[in-house]
Amino acid sequence: MVMAAPGVFPRRVLLGVTGGIAAYKTPHLVRALVKAGAEVQVVMTPAAHDFVSPLVLSTLSKRPVLTEMVQQQPGTAVWNDHVHLARWADLLLIAPATAHTLAKMAHGLCDNLLLACWLSAECPVFAAPAMDLEMYQDQAVRANLALLQERGVHLIGPEEGELASGLYGLGRMTGPEAIVEQLITSLASRSPLAGKQVLVTAGPTREAIDPVRYIGNRSTGKMGFALAAEAAARGAKVELITGPVALRSDHPAIRRTDVESAAEMARSAKAQFPHCDVAILSAAVADWRPVQAASSKMKKGEQAPALVLEPTEDILAWMGSEKRPGQVLVGFALETDNERAHAEGKLARKNLDLVVLNSLRDAGAGFGHDTNKVALIDARKNYAELPLMTKTDVARAILDRIEILLSHAK
Ligand code: CTP
């Protein structure tokens, strides 16, 4: 079965929904954001409740929709902490953004939870204005939009088309899919990885015993594919060299080369290495291969054959010795005892910038799981143990660290 690689859309999105007719499109917007890999927390203004049901939005986002600063519940009151919400978010998207909300944003008014979140937000803010055409052309609205843009708010749309009034013109909210596409493009171009060449090795290798049998391992490639997807989402051009896996890599910025043996992987990776800015070697490469693969299928003899093995080339060690200044080299280490010391030894021996220490001890980590538990150790001996997370989140954490290393490497 062919499985989709993990989603590429990065972030925790705080979606502000305000009271305009275009709010009827927001269930689709939530779905598009979730499909792209985001966790979505919806905050509605009171007026938005007239246009779209909070029940629909909370069902699709799998989180309660928030509107009030203080939520009255029988016998108690719950304070919706706007500071916490703003800090939680990697991105604030206000869609639709009405003329009224845009005006309040431009002038620092704070009469609802969404505006409190906006005033507390330090993350990138995007707004998708939606209003009728004369309203959109009004001088006060234009001045408010210009002010917000000047202060760093990214505007998405509006677009030209038929409006709810029946008029035709500029003012229609950009469609949900197009909003998500613009977010992806915009976020990708902000990363230090934008425009960089990233090489990723993934999956297992197979070392032939004869035309039918091979020595392999349990790697599924999920971690490597998540890394490739995340690097592409941040605007990198990715060379993904993978052993045999049942995963798809759909992003147009990922060029995929399928290989089978450690020797094929080495040939392909070594050819790409001089052109890359970052190399992440997550493949589980066989350390040994049969000296000679039989040319025809070995028959069951009386005696079991003895396999004579020889070492494969260590691609990571080769890259460490060939690395030029500015290149960032990342290796993985799978250790079972003295984990940290062994991983630090590998980092030094192979001249790495970062080593990802994989755990096999923890439930839910390692081969085949959708989750992983790793520690990151860099060449400055910074050590960070990460909790059990999805492989997509682990990929994000690794690439966050690589972004820092890239800025040091300049
Ligand atoms: N690796 C590689 N080429 C190989 C073997 C491993 O590029 N022929 C890379 C893996 O992709 C991974 C790292 O080396 O990034 C870790 O490999 P591992 O087998 O754990 O470490 P070794 O260096 O083989 O050391 P040891 O067996 O002593 O743990």
C-alpha cells in the first residue's frame, strides 16, 4: 500500500473569524489548514456567530471555538487567556477580516478575544479582507489596510468576483485553498532554508545475497520523508535519496532518487553532496554486505551457506571528511547503551554539525512508528532531549536547529 508522506504545512494556526458573509467559507478553510498539517484553534468575534456555526468549526478543528474573554459556565467562569493563545500560535490568520475588525486592529481597539490575541501576537499575522467593493475602496479602509501592512500584517486578497451584494468587483475573500497556498509560499520564503539545497537520505538499504534474497532492516523511511517534506515546506530544494519504502513524496521541490543498495545510495549521495548546503543522513544504511551476491537463486543445499560479509562505505563519514565551510552535516545515531557518549563520539569522529540520537527504548519511538523520541546534540555540545512527538514534529525540531546552525555557518 502506498501511504502519503506526513503533511508539510507547518504550524499551529490561530484562526480569527469575523462577522462577514465570507465566514461561510471558513469550515472549508479549517479543513484546508488541517489537511495541510496545521493544528487550528478558532477564535470567533461575537458577530461571526451570525454567519457560521461554532459547532461546525469546533467539530472540524477538534477544539472548542472561543469567543468570550470570560466564558460563563454554570457555577463557574473560565478566562480565555489571550496571551497563552497568542504564544501558542505560530501564525495568526484572520479570515474573513471585515472592515470593522481591520479598523479596530489598525487603531489598537480591544473589545473582544480575537483583538486581544492580535494585540498579544508576536507570530506572523495574515488577514484575508472581505467586503463589498465600495467599502473596500473607501479611503478610511484603504488607510487602515496601509497602516496594518506597514506594521507587518500580510494581506491575502481580496479578489475580484461576484460579491454577496450581487455586484461584481474587488472585495471577495480569497478561496480557502488559495489562502493556504499563499501561507505556504509566504512562510517558506521566510526560512533561512529558503532557496537552499538540502540532501536527505532515507529508508533502509538492501544488500543482495542472490537475485531473490537480501539483507535489509526495519526502517520505513518515515523520518527521512518527514524531513524532506518539512525542508521543502520551508522553501528548500530537496534531493531525497531513498532506499525501498512505501511512501510518496509529492512536493514539487523534492527530487527523489530511488536506490536499493548501500553502494547505490553512496554513489548518488556523493554525487549530490558538493552541491548541497545541508545534508541530513537519516537512512538506515547496511553496515555490511555479502562479498559476492550469487548470480542465480541459491538452492537449498544440504548445508546452510555461510555468508561472507564486507563493510559498506560509510557515506556520513565520507561527507564529514569532504565537508566545506558553510555546509551543515547532520547524522543519526541509534544507540542502545551509553547513548549520549556514543553519539557525541560519532559527532566528533565524523565531523558532524548535529547528531540526532534515536531511542529504541521508548514505546512509540523508532522504526515504523509515526512518532519518535530523539535528543539533539550539536558540535558545541548543546544537548536537548525532546519528548515523544510525531515524526513531522521531530522533523520541525531538527530543521529549526539546522536553521540556527546555518546562520552560524555563514
Ligand atoms: N551511515 C551512512 N553510511 C553507512 C552507515 C551509516 O551514511 N554506511 C549514516 C546513517 O545514515 C546515520 C549514521 O551514519 O546517519 C549512523 O550510523 P550508525 O550505523 O548508527 O553508526 P556507525 O557509524 O555505523 O557506528 P556504530 O555502528 O559504531 O554505532
